[in-house]
Amino acid sequence: MTTPTRPVWSGLWEQPGEWVRDAVCAEVGMPDVWFPTADKDTFSIQIAKRICRRCPVRDQCRDYALRHEAGYQRYGVYGGMSPAERRKYADRLESS
């Protein structure tokens, strides 16, 4: 088993792949939940995470956000993780 590495941003913005068609969030009509006004909006973040838990493409979503962390994806819940959680996850990947 190999240790996952942090997806690296190529410097170019990319469209999400076909995996977005299977994303549970695409079926939920609550855009404010995915992009709360602050990391401290724990209610919205918890709702988004609960929805993400049942998503079949959660890992692809998280990796997409990590590849674009320097840009727009540094905000919002992606792959069931808040921006702060993604930063910690990425730091763990880099240190392993």
C-alpha cells in the first residue's frame, strides 16, 4: 500500500472531472452551506460534512480542492473538509 501524496496545483485552473456528476452536493439546493461566511460557521459546516459523508466522490472532491488551494477552492467545504482541515490534511501528507 502506498502513502497518498498531496495533489499539486499545476498553476492552471482546471474544470472538475466527470466525477462531479456523481457528487451528492449537486443534488442539494443549499449553496450557502458549502461556502459559509467564516470557518466559525460551524452549523453550516456540519451540515455540509454530513452531506459529504454519503458522497461517492468525496476523495476526488477533496483532491480537486487541494490542487487548487491557492485559488478559489481555499474557501468552502470540499470532500467533507473545511479549509482549515484541508490545510492540516495537506501538511500531514507532506510530512509523511
